[in-house]
Amino acid sequence: MEKATKKQMVNSGFGIFGFKKKVLDGIREVGFREPSPIQKEVIPIILDGLDVIAQAQTGTGKTAAFALPLVNGLKHNGSIEALVIAPTRELVMQIGDEIFKLGKYNKVRTVSLFGGQPIQRQVELLAKKPQIVIATPGRLLDHLRNGRLKKFAPQIVVLDESDEMLDMGFLDDIEEIFSYLPSERQTLLFSATMPTPIKHLAQKILHNPKLVKITPSDTTNQDISQRYYIINEQEREDAIVRLIDSEMPTKAIIFTRMKKEADLLCERLVDRGYKAGALHGDMEQRERQKSIKAFKDSSVNILVATDIAARGLDISGVSHVFNFHIPLNPESYVHRIGRTGRAGKKGVAITLATPLEFKELRRIKENTKAKIELYEIPNLQDTLDKKDGNLLEKIVKYEITDEALRVYEQIRANIDITQLVCKLLSMVLQDNKILGPNKIGLDKEDLYHFKKQLQENDKRRTKETKKMSSKTNNASPKKRSNGHRNNKDSKNKRDSRAKNSKRR
């Protein structure tokens, strides 16, 4: 991203928020130019000191939406001024990094608290009086219960990825954490979805919050091409390999349901010559950080991960997301595909499904309103042709170096030019082999019948929906009257119980 100049920054979208010059300098250095939709909506509310419920998908700039006001409002009074709670250690570290970068010129000091680190080391860091603490619920609660956080009264508290904390069973911990916090505070709740338990939590911990909801049309989801492929169960591994060969992703995350499955698939991919790494909850923290670092610096370009381990990952340049199995629910699908198509860049989300899993996929399509299109898995020859074409394109674009010219001058008298080119291509193409069966998944004829069946099912469901709607609209007045009378009866009963209660 092209960095903005100082003059551009003052006059740009971020200038309207009235941030301090030191904060604007941090924004400029990070490379932000214009605020995203969530930032435009949320930042003014936070700066006004109000509580917020912000609902938006991952990759929309949520972290900066709360980080910038936190950094801008620092009083440097020697106390912990703000607390950010996030579900995973990876997300805690990423939030800490972003706050540090944005607050670099405002002398921000942060401490990240999560499991797997020595407690004494964290106590020593807390003694250095950071202004902002970023923590996972479990480790934060451990510090609070054991009295290691002295005079802990943050004025701003942020809950990030709240629905993920629900999925991971942290809601009771969150409620207990808030029992340690001052009642006079500003609370910011961020979540991609708003299930009922999160709504109940919000009612308990927020005061007259402003609700901000960024719809999918406002997010990067529109930049993600979503596809699915129908396969047989035993073809799953061959299918993912064929699609990797065909798509040639720069960086890809493959989501699996189980940890063992992530390890096994990663091992199979490495055995086939791919640069792959695994990420799941059974790995030691050092191994997980090593995998993430390797993926970030492109030492590996394929990360095979479980949902829990990959939550909150914010890695730029992910071109593809593969669902090895259908996600367990629509929320999981939204979180997974949100790892690509970020910050205005295009992305591809691919899902493998068996005919028996199609009902689950339909539920995801209906709930997310996503346009997920059915495709045929390329055969062996089509994939090979595509890879050869890509290789030729790279060769044509490659710049000729002085070293190459020097070697060419030395050998051209001793070898035929055609032989030389063929030998070089043979050397390059030995790592360009395509393996697996020629045909994987449904062929064109099978796909035609499958699509036809889908269209017939859609028509039937639409017809049934209209029929049900018509029945509801044509319900007899008598029945509605009875319903109204029943409601009156219920009200009279409630009033009677209330009177009796007052007498008692």
C-alpha cells in the first residue's frame, strides 16, 4: 500500500477525527490512507466516550477502529488505562503489534497476557506500568484471582471477536472478569455475529450502547469468489491437491475439522513437494508461532489449520481459503473465508462437499446470502495445460541477468540452442508434475443433472413458501379474535398474580 504524506494525512479521511499529530504520524507510517466503513462509524462514537456494539466481519479494520481511539486518549498517568480481551494468543499478539505500531510516536506501552508464557515474566512486565493490556480470558482471570493486578481500573474495556469467545466457552470467564472491573467505564464489544448469548452478555456489561452494523455489502466479502465442488468422500485428498495445482495460490489456508486431520493432510502435502505447515491447538506455543511466522514470511505458502487455532489470524496476502470439509455452521464459514479478500484485494474461497453434505452447504448459503457457485474439478490435462501456461508466462516476464548472458556466451558454441532450451525446460518441469486420477468429483453430465435437481428443489421450496405465506395471510378473523382474547386473558391473569403478590 502506498504510504500517505503528512499533508495528505491531515487532509485525508483520518484527519476528520481530530487525532493528535503523534497518532496521525503512526497512521502514516503504518500506511493507512482512508478509514474503512467500520472505522468511519465506530471511531467518532468511541471518541465521544459512549459504549459500542460493533458487528462486522474479519478483515474490515476492526482492530484499528478501537486501537486508534485508545492510543489517542492515553493520559500517561502511570496506570493501566485500557484493557483488550481477545479469544486466542495469536489474536492477542496481533492486536498488541498493531497498537504498538499505531502508538509508536505517542509512547504507548503494552503488555500481552496469554497462556504458555511464564507468569513471573508477565508480572515483571506489568510492574513496568503499561497503559494498555491485551489478554486472553483465561490468563487474565488467573492474574485477577491471584491479586497480581494491583489497582486495576481500566477506563476503556474492549471485547474483540466476542462470538468466538462464546464458541470457545469463555462467557462465564468474561462475566467474572467484569466483576473485577470498575462500574464507571467505557465498554466496546466487537463481534462478527450476534448470537443470543452475546446479546444477553451485552445487556449485562454495556450501558446504553450505540449499535453499529456493517453489512456484507460494506465489507471485503464482495471481493471473494466463492465456489464449491461436489466429490465422493474418498476423493477429498486428491481433490484438494488438484485444486491447489490448478489454482496455484500465492498463500492458502486449508481448514480442517480435526487436529489429527490437519497434521495428516499437512504431512501428505509436504510428501508431495508442497511448502505446507500445520496449525492447531495441540501444538506447543513455540511451534504455533513458528508456523505462523513461516506462513507470514512465505517460507510455507500453505497453512493447514483448525478453526480454533486460526481464529483472529490477520495475515496479508492470503489468496485462497479451502474448506476441506463443510464448516459446522454459517458463522464458521464467514470467519474462515474472511481470511482472504481483505483490504480490497481479491480472494477465492473453495469448499469441498459430498452429496450427503449438500444440505449443510445449502443452510450456509441461505443464512449468509452468499453466492457460492458450483464448479467442476479440472481434469489432469487441463491442470497441466494451465500450469505450463503459467510457467511460460513467468519465463517471458523474467528479466535476463548479466550472469545468465555470461554463461550463455560460454556454452552457446558447444550446444544446439534447441537442445539447451529443452534441457532447461526438462529441469524446471521435473518439479511441475501433476499427480492423481484424471477425473475427480462429478463430471459435466453428473453436474448437469445435479444442478437440474437443485433448480427443481428451489422451485418446489419457493412454491411451498408462497403457499404457507398465503395460508397465514388468509387466516380467519375468528381465529385472530380468539388469539386476541387469549392475550387479554393472559394479561388479566398476570395482573391478578401481581395484585396477589402485592397483598403477600
